[in-house]
Amino acid sequence: MMRATELPVREVVEPATVRLVTAGYLDKPAMALLADDPSEFAILEEIEGLTSARAPSSPTVPSGIQPGELLTEADGYGWAYVNAAFCHTRPAGNRFNGPERGAWYASYGNDATDTAKAEVAWHLTRELRATGIYENVTTYRELLAGFVNRFHDLGERTDDAVFSGDPAVVHPAGQALARDILADGGNGVLYPSARYEGGKCLAALRPNLVQNIREGQTWVFRWAGSLEVEILRVEVSGSPPTLSPSFR
């Protein structure tokens, strides 16, 4: 098993990493249309939270997260989305996090947006393949975030188990490495994208590392009966939004 002490640690100064988030989580809450003033909206929001597992402001804290690690409104825009990334985990986890503790995944560098799109397209296509139905339209928006920290760097060690194409191999290896990095006092992992040649990705393992969050461009991912995905950028101007082709 790869250990944290085997990896170089380098300073990361990245002002605009890219994470794609389903736009429905960022848009104005649907309940807001039913309220005449903030006090009414607060009541409706509380009612919605009773049945919504995705309410970002008050997520269920998994066993691997200490409540004091999570961000608060004082941390500025995006604090709830950072908390959601660490608290809403998959049963089997992901490459560098288990079900007990999430992580903030993003791409960086000159090809950050293309890398993020390729990563999302791959995962969504895999989900559609499981259903056998390639009909889907999902809108994503970029969450840009800055990092000034030291990260463990996997470099080009793509022969390691953490880059296996088999989730049954990659998840145990990557999650074990992430736990070792955390235990060693580390912050996260830098690694090459498996979905976009030359792309660079990071996994931040601590919520307070994610800084200066703001929204970027909006993208529509569209499958129309085949494995091929069409990705369109939403153009917003004084006229109604239009779509322009970007990547196929």
C-alpha cells in the first residue's frame, strides 16, 4: 500500500480551481416563491429540512467528521456547499474518501474546466450505462475556489492501485492513502485526471482549506439516446439564455 511518507509534498497556490455542482443546488430555493417575507421563508425552510436529506445548511455529520471542522456562515459564500461535500457521502465512498468522511474534489490548471467536464461526463455516463437508458439532461454550474496549502503529490504514479479502473481496487487503495495522509497531518492529494489527458485534479481532505468560493459558468450535459454526451455552455446576457456547443 502506498504511504503518505512516500509522496512528495508541495506548495499549492491555485486561485480558481473548478468543481461542477448540479445547478439545482445553487439556484434560488423553490420555497422562496411561497414566502412573502424572510420570517415566512425561515419557517418553510425548516419544514423542508425535515424531509430533505440534501438540505445543505444542516447536513447529518458522518462519523469521521468532527462538528468543529465544518464551516459556518461567517466563512462566507459557499460554506454550506463545502459542508455538503464532506457530509453527503456515497455508501462506498469515492477515490480518496470513505463513507465516514467526504472530500472536496476539483480540477486545476490551464485545462481545469475541460478536466471537470470530462470527469463529470464519465461518471454520469457510467450511471446511465447501469440503467441502459441514455436519455438525460443535467445542468451544472462551476464552483471556483482558491487554495494556498501544501498537498501530497501523486505525480505520475499512474501504475499504483489508486489509478485502477476497477472501483473494487481503487476505492480501498485511495481511501487508505487518504486516511494515512490525514493521520500524518496532511491536507489532501494532487493527482492526474484519469478522464482527461493532461488534466490535473485535487482532493482537499479538510473543509477549512476551501477558500474564496464563487460561481463560474453554467453547463448543460445532454444524452440523446447514445453514449455520446453533448456539453453546452449556457450563455447569459440581456436576452434569454441561449446554449452554445462546447464539447462532444
